Amino acid sequence: MKSNPSIKYQASSIIHRLSLMSVAIFSVLLASLSSAAAEDLTVDEIITKANEAAYYAGRDGQADVKMTIVDAGGGERVRQFRILRLNAENGNQKFYVYFNEPADVRRMVYLVWKKVGEGQDDDRWMYLPALDLVRRIAPGDKRTSFVGSDFVYEDVSGRNLNADEHELISSAGGQYQIKNTPKDPGSVEFSYYTVWIDQDTFLPRKAEYYDKNGKLYRRVEGTKVETVQGYPTVVESVVTDLNTGGKTVNAFSGMKYDIGLNDAIFSERFLKRPPREATR
């Protein structure tokens, strides 16, 4: 008996439509599950994941940074440095920043011992080679300009999560929007800041800061993201001063994780004598 081509075509068409329906149903279910999973996270869990994604990739890491400081008139100043980072016990970290260029900042070093405990302040030092001087940076200066840029010292190592109260404002559009209000308002120049966190990578993509009068004055953005050794990584960040019209762009290159950095590097003895990991 000969098969009927029309019947074969109809059967194939039905199977195709059923397959498309299955894919569509699966996609809807997957989206629903993802949405439900997103809603299941508490605000503290979200900010913890975001902090880990932004600052704790691997056991340690390094990056070369080209910092371009742009004033309101378009004038540019460029600084280049290498940043080394080591994760320590209990969430604490150490950072070593060595400046290569230009000549007026060459061999300058910024060292941070980040402490994450409630009420703890980070330890920060700056070595100024022109004066052959090691200067301790006071906790009250953590929100001041980092080497004349629109970044602040605290931006390098990240703000202590315990320093703010956190409130989930929205989880629409694939991002968590979180309002952060300082527990000690007198210690900072802002009244609050809002952060947008990517729900897939948990990388913070934007932060907006409001002054004591409720005016938006500062914006920090992760403008480019790449995957490095399996870790989603911000490779370009921009800070804009909305009061002055200036901005600072950090472009990251040569990023590596899990390179086996020695804890001894992150000590005061290496402020004046940089290790080869910072200079080669």
C-alpha cells in the first residue's frame, strides 16, 4: 500500500507545531522559575552576592589599569597602575596599587587592608616617592578623591556592607534595584545611593549617589563586562561628577585570577620597595 504524501505532511506539520509549543512552554516555565528564584533572595543575600562578584573573583587577582581623568572642558590626564588583590580570612582582603605613569606619580603605592567586620575601618597607606614619605590615610578620608580622580579611596576596595541599611526597591527588567542608606550619615557626604545589580551575573552595573538635599550628584557605571577565566568581570568603569561635569574612566587589561600572590607583598615593607609582581 502506498503512503499518502498529504497525510505525511500533515503529521510532520503537527509534530513541528507541537515541538514549537513545547519549546515555548519550557521557555515560559524557565522564565517563571528564574523570576521566582530572583524573588526568593533576600536583600542581604543579593548584596552579598553582588559584593562577591565585584570584589572576590578567585582567591587573588591582578589587573593593569589605565585611568583617564576628564575635566568639564575636555582636558585629559592619564595615570597607569597595576592593582593586586588577595582574599584573606573571614572576608577580609588586601590591595596593593603600584603606579607606573606618568613620571610625577611613578613608584607611588596605595596599600589597603580591608576589614569587613561590623564597625571596623580599613587600614590605608600611601607612599609618596617624591617626598619619600609613607602617609597613613585616616578613616575620615575614605570618601575623598583617589589620586585626583572622580573615584574615591573607598571605591578601590569597596564599601563595607555593614555600613549601610539596604532596601530592595525593584527586581524588574533583569536587575535588582537597591537603595542603600548609611547607618552613620555624618561619616559620608551622601544621604543614600541606589545600585542596579544584574540578576544573571550579580555584577553591580550602576550606582547613583544623592547629596544631603536629595540631589543626584554622582554616578558610577560598569560600562563593559567580559568573562575572564570563567568570572564575569567589569573591564571598564566610569565615574561621572554631575556637579562639575567631569568624569574618570578606568580601562582594565591583563586581568588574571588565582595567580598565587604571596601575603608578604601586602605589607608596609613593600611600600618603598615594590615587589616584582607589581612592576613586571
